[in-house]
Amino acid sequence: MWDAQCGIFFIHKTSFLSNSEFAILNSAFRKRPEAFFMNEYPMAFVTAPGRVEFKNRILPSLKDDDVLIKVKACSICGGDLHLYKGKHPFAQLPMAIGHEISGAVIKRGRDVRKVSPGDRVAIEPVITCGQCYFCLRGEYHLCQNIAYQYSIGQGGFTPYFVVSENRVHRLPDFISYEEGSLLEPLAVAVHAVRKAEVERGQSAAIFGAGGIGLFLLQALKAAACGEVFIVDVLRHRLNTALSLGANLAINVSEENPVETIFRETKGLGVDRSFEAVGLEKTLRQSAESLKKGGICVLLGLFENPLEVNFPVNLFAQREIQIRGSRGYCGDFQVALELLEKKKVRLKPIISHQLPLGSLEQAFEILLDPNSQANKVVIQL
């Protein structure tokens, strides 16, 4: 049966099916879901602040290099949360949501060779032209015509997803679909750490212990970073950070993080800092906590970017740098290597798992500071 509200094709026990018949049918569905899918299916959109609606979508024809994915899990990103609040600085409502996706290949175009039906994959949701100055240099994350799947109307909170074979990555067997949906934000963190040019033994501070902050922590440790401080206002996130290897967790509601960092570094500050919140206060703190000559990498999405005041004299006084970090470019492969080498743990970051029909509830959980949420994953 097709549940139009939740967007799930499911099989349930009916009076005209014996237990053995039901078991056979259910087993067949699990093994070959492509035999049961329909050409019309729902997809989640934020249509107004605080409102999620499912709109029907017609399954497009596959291009020769396309693959059809049966979505198994999609985690909620901070960008999705900005959209849900109606405060995303680069996107207007209504907008499709969901881009941290994992699933199983169920069909492929005739020229596809990279994956086969049955392969378990994560999706890289970027769309690039392949022809501009930056794409030809291999810097596709800077593509002059860059787009993302959700921005052209294809979000990940849906049963099916069509994508080019060049944007799917096989998951290791020991990684669940729920964990696999976190490969995309892990790649974001990997890219930021590479952008920071971290050297062995250097110190770092992360402002924001949300999903990206916790991935940054692990990517820094994998890069042989020395002491890593992490700053947040929520105790449960700081506790998670400590369990993942943070040297010191600083609760900004209890102490001044800049003063603490300078005290712990004998008055020098940290070599690298990462702003992963998107607030004026944390941007200032991430710059002020730097050692002279240090580098701050900016990842946070600012809802009011034109209202940020910043002490620009710090650039000259301390010869610091602030670098932007945009998405990923070849970083999915690095992220997968970290997983294969067991350098990163994904499961401890998942705090909630909910069905697709509870998507709006999932957003409200993330907005509730008492929910103790880290990453919320939607299962399909």
C-alpha cells in the first residue's frame, strides 16, 4: 500500500493473506523494492516558516548516466533548519529539503558502470557544469554555475532520488544507512580541515558542537591535531564532544571561552579555529582566540550577514587570516577513507531516529534546547 502522507510504499498484513503469504510478499519487497515503486511519489518541502508539506513528484526518466536510489535515510542539516525557520539567506520558500542522503541503487542508466543495483551508497548532492574556469581546474565546489539538488526541486526526504553516477559513493559494509546519511556533513568538515592546512601537533578551537562541530573534532584528530577545544552552550553536546576526543569542552554560559583558551595555551591562543554556528559573537570569539599568525575557517551560515560587526584591526594586529570553506571537492573520498580506517565514529552523533511521517516533529526536536538533540535522522 502507498501511504501518500508519509511517502512510503509499505506492505501490511490483511485478512486475505495468510502468514506465510504475507512473509513471502514482504521478503520480496525488501529484496527488490524497485518492483513495487510507483511513478508518482511525495517529496517534502518547507512551504512556510514552521510548515512541512509533501508534494507529489513524477519519477523522471533516467538519463544514460543516472542512477535511481531508494532512499533509506536522510539526516537534517543546519541548512534545512534555516529553511524550516524561513531564515535561510540564500533560499526562498517554498523549497525542497534534505540533502544528507543514503540509500540503495535500484536502477541505472545504460552507461552507468560505477555502481550496480543493490549497492549501498551515499549521495553527493552538488550539481556542477563541468565547463567553467573552476570546474576545468578541478575545483568544482567553486563552479560558477553551481546548484544543489534541493535548490532545483529534488529534496532527500522522499522515497526515491535520481542522481548522476558521479555523485554516488559506495558505503562500507559496516556502516548503516543511518550513519551513511552523515557522510555528506563529514565531507564538509573534512574540506574545512584541509582548508585550514592543519599541521601535526597544532592546537585548534571549534565554536559550535552541533553536527558539523563534532565532525570537525574527529577530522582534526585524524589529521594529527594536538589539543582541540570545543565551545557550545548545550551541555549534552559538549559531553558528546568529550566522548569523541575533545581535550576541553567549554560551556559559554559558564565561562568566557576566549579567556579560557588563552589560559590553557599559556597566553598564546590556538593555531586554528573554526566558526560553525553562524553568529556574530562566535565569529568574534573564533578570531579573538587565535594565536598570532593563526587561521580561522568559517563554516557557519549567518541568517543576518549584513548585521555583523567585527574587529577588523585584528587582521593587522595579529596577522591572522579568515578563510571561507564551501562544501566539498573530492572530500567524500577522504571521508570514506577515514571511515575505513576507523578514524571517525558516526553513530554517537545520532541522537534521534524518526520515520518520514514525523519530519515536522523532527525539526521541532532540533529547535528545542531541552531535547538533547545532536543529529536527527529520518528513516525511510
